[in-house]
Amino acid sequence: MKFDLKATDANSDARAGTITTDHGTIETPIFMPVGTIGTVKGVHQRELKQDINPDIILGNTYHLYLRPQTPILEKAGGIHKFMNWDRNILTDSGGYQVYSLSENRKIKEEGVKFKSHIDGSYHVFTPENVMETQRTIGADIIMAFDECTPYPCDYQYAKRSMHMTHRWLERCIKHLEKTPLKYDYEQTFFPIVQGSTYKDLRKQSAEYIASVGAEGNAIGGLSVGEPADEMYEMTAVVTEVLPKDKPRYLMGVGTPINILENIALGIDMFDCVMPTRNGRNGMLFTAHGTINIKNKKWEDDFSEIDPMNITWVDTEYSKAYLRHLFTVNEMLGRQIATIHNLGFYLWLVREARKHILAGDFSSWKKMMVQQMDKRL
């Protein structure tokens, strides 16, 4: 993987760059649509390419390990061939899913024993077998196995967890060094900074992660319930330490405003289920605020979904029609809303990039934050 920094903003830490892998170029800042189980929910790959056009999408090791299972993916020739996607894919190692299974898992130094949410069967994830699994899945960018701490989190627990995540990282690296690639392209490994919402732990973890010298770095354990100001504070602590010549990935973030604020802090990569999940529930994101399309006020509003015409659905359907689809529980409504929201998120990061390159990102960001912080 190669990362080229193209421009930085004079009034913030925002940057524009390119990441190049064997599956193509990724222009940063980038938002990665979440394709947890080998599909971006409700969106055909053709629509994803033509209408949303992301350089990279995300899959999840925990879910793909359980279904369709790694032997199937290996037989298919890896995740790209299995889902017919010829662009970049990143896989989250499953640390967040382990965190979310708090009632059905036990964490020890060796790894994590957990109960499948599908059939209740027991499984064990270790740093070693998670690396094996990600080798088999075949994503272009793979993540270290870590523990994502909850919020709020006791300081001593956060400290113990952080050090265990660092020890797990060492085991991940050692195992990758002796594990050959399975397919005809390279994989890039990102370690993950932890430390909850404690500045000293975040700084310590970032220094340790930076010392590893990986080709890119991630920040985990945020967007788990903490106030946005705490998220920004922790991000700022970490980006101050992480090397500037490597891409930085803030995991699981967030709202459109969260994304712009974190771009200003020097983040390059984002993912979040919010545009797809909220879209399926009738919440639309626009440059002028959010729309709950289920509200009666849209019942006879025959204007286009979004006058900015970010995707084709914005011009072909009216708010009244989309509200009708949700009212009658027609799956097309959820598909239209999902395509719009993903299109908007990709438009937003691409506009951010344009303004970083143009040199007026900070003033544009301030205007956009004010506009988007409204309910329409």
C-alpha cells in the first residue's frame, strides 16, 4: 500500500491524500460503506458502483467467519470474487462485535470465547486465528484484533485492556509474518489505538501504535456512547502522535457533523452503519439538515427528495412518494433512502477533499456544520 499526502488545510489539520493498493486508488478523506456480511444492505453492487461509487467498502470478520464461513470464501477465491466487487475492501477484525456481545463472551489473555448470535454455538477468537481468518477472507486492509472498551469505563480497566490490546497486536504481527498471502494481491495491516476517554492512555497507546511502523493506523473505542466533545478531544490527542505520512482511520464514526469535525482533526478514513441503518428507518441526511420522511408533513410534498441531486433517486422520486413507500412498508422505500444516504456521505467527504485542495476547508466546514445541524 502507498499513501501520498496531496494537501493540508492551513487553518486545521485536515488533509487530502491518496491510498493505492492492488485493487485501486482511494481518494481521502473517504467514507467506507459498511458491507458487514459481504453486501451493503439493500444496495445492489451495480448501484453501489454506478450511483454511490465508493473506492472502498468494509466487511466484518466476525460475521463473515460465522456466515458464509471461511472455507466457502476460500473456495470462492476470496471476498472480492465471492461478492463480485473489484475495488478495495477493509475488514474489521471483530473486536467491536466482541464488545457488543458483552452478555455472551469471556475475555482472557489468550483470546475471547463467545457465543454466536445466530445459533448459540461457542467459538474462540485469538489474535492468531483472527489473522488467519482475515488472510482467508482476503480484504485489502485488515485490522488487528483488539478489545473495544465500553463507555463509561473505569480507568484501571481501560489501562489493563489497552495493554492487552498491545500484547495482542504483537501476536498479530508475529503470526502475519509467518502466514503467506492466499491470493494474488497484497494485504495491508492496521493496528488500533485504544485507551477509552483518558488522555494519558490515548497518548500512550498512540505512541505504542506509532512505534510499530505499520502502513496505516486506526483509532478504536470511540463512538460508543461518549459525548461528541470527548470523541473530538481523544481524536486530537491521538492524531497529534500518529505519523502524518500514514493514513488514519477512525472506526465506527459517525454523523455527517462528526465526520467533518474529525476530518478537521486529521482523520482520513471513516465507516459507520448510520447512513444505511437510519435510511432503512426513514431518516435522510441532506446538506441542509435531516429529514424524517415518515412525518405527515411530507405526505403531499411532491418536490424531489433532495434538490442537490446527489444521486439519481433524488430526482426521480418525490418526498411524498418516498413517504408513501415507508407507510405501506414497501422495501423499495428503504432501498431509495439507503442509496440517497450513502450518496450523501460520499458526496460530503468528496466535497471536503475539494475544499482542502482549494484551501478553504475550514470556512466551508463551519457553514456545512451549521446547515446540517437542523431537523427539517
